[in-house]
Amino acid sequence: MLSRRQKHILLKFFSMFSVIRGYNILAIVVAQYLASVYIMAHDKPLKDVVFDWNLLMLVLASASAIAGGYIINNFYDSEKDLINRPQKSMLDRLVSQNTKLSFYFVLNFLTVILASAVSFRAVVFFSAYIFGIWFYSHKLKKIPFVGNLVSATLTITPFFVVFIYYKNFEHVIFVHAMFLFLVISMRELVKDLENLKGDIAQNYRTIPVVFGEKTSKIMLAILAALTLIPAMLLIFKYHVGRMNYYFYLSILLLVIFQLLVWMSKRKLHYLVLHNILKFIILAGVASIPLIDVSILLNKIPSI
């Protein structure tokens, strides 16, 4: 049996884990390494990627900065989340705001330290990233269109730092990035529809608040149609191996998404749409090794 103190510490841990969305950070770390092995540095031996000290520092710096970003976002959205996510908010509030802010500054400091182990340019990059996350949480997220665009950009930035590190400028990488960017943009707009009640109460000027649900659905339909373009290019123009099955599945899910958008009226409906897009993103991470299964098999002996 756990003592009262141990239970209290465990609850605090789960509360902070919920605030920083540890499961999302883990998925991003895995995605960065898979993207490095199979896309960014596919011509390098596996051990040169997995045991690359600089890559590890960049990935850890990304994770630390993202965790800090979730904390500051949670800090500014605490009142809104009480309306939109009451159960999660109650768990998050087990850790005081002062503790969250203290941890936020510690994480940002850790990010800079980790980046400094790579280069001064990495320090500048992550410093700008940290500022961008804060400015988005404090100001930009309440501005329609701008908030959605910046949020999607900040979400794919951790992959951009790996892209810059390996200096791989193949066209297929940009097409992958465009597909991911469009799916994330759709998810951000669906989240705005899902959180409409809290956004109105807290005077957030999101797209659904300013322009209405119908306009938001039209925009989602346009974004879903645009997402089909990079998906089709990756299937028919570029060599993505067996990952083409993932893009076929994504196209099917996007068609279903299009149909469900126009039938959605309540928060539960938008939560279903949100989960469809989340599944597309997570399945994309898991499908990266399908680009070329032989890459892993051929590289293992070189470890």
C-alpha cells in the first residue's frame, strides 16, 4: 500500500505529465528519430544516426522546449480549459501555477543548455522557438487565421531543426512536410470548433467565433482537399515504399472526414473528427519505417 505522501507525489507527477502532455512529447521524439533514420539521413549507417550526440541533444532540446510550451499554454488557457476540459483541468490544477511557471523556466534554461552542446546557431534557433511559443500562447492564438497558422508552424518546427541539421534538401521531404502541415492545420481548426464554448466565454477571436461554424467547415473541406495533393504526389511520384498504403488509408480517412464535417454539430462530433486527424498523424509516425524496410535490415549489421 502506498502512503498518503507517496499518493500525493504520484498525483502531482500525473498532473504535471498531463500538463506537458508527455505522450505527445514521446511521439515527437520517436518521430524525429524515425524521420532521421528513414528520411533525413537515409544514406548514413544506423549507428551514425542513433548514436549521434548532436542529434540526441537537438531531440532533447526539442522535447524540453515543447514541454515548456505546453506549460505556458496551459497557464494562459487555464480558465478556458475549465469550460472545455473540466476533468483534465481538475487534474492539471493539482500542481500550482507557481510550480508550473518555475518548471517552465527550468525547462527553457535546460533547452538552451542542451542546444549549446551543439552550436551557437542551435541556441539562437531554440531561443527563437521558445519566444515564438510564448508569443503565440500570450497573443497570437486569439487572432483568427494567424493563430492557426503559427500553431501549425510551431508544431512541425522540431522536424525542421533535424532537417537543417542534416542539410537534406530533397523535394520529397518538403512534400512530406506539406502533408503534415495541412493535417495539423485541420486539427487546429477542429480544436477551435471543439472548444467554441470556452473560446466565446473567454473572448478568444478564433475562426469559428469570428466567422461561424459554416465558414470553418468550408475551410476544413478546402484544407482536406488540399491535403490530397501531397498524399497523391507521395504515392505516385515519389518512392515511399510500402508507406504508400498509409497514404491510401489517409485519403480514405480524409474522405470520411469530409462527410462527417457537414454532419457535425456538437462537441462530441468534433472530438471524433479531432481523433481521426490525430490517428492520421500518429499512424504516419508509425508508418515511416515502411518507406524501406530493408534500410533497417541492412543497417543493423553496421551497428
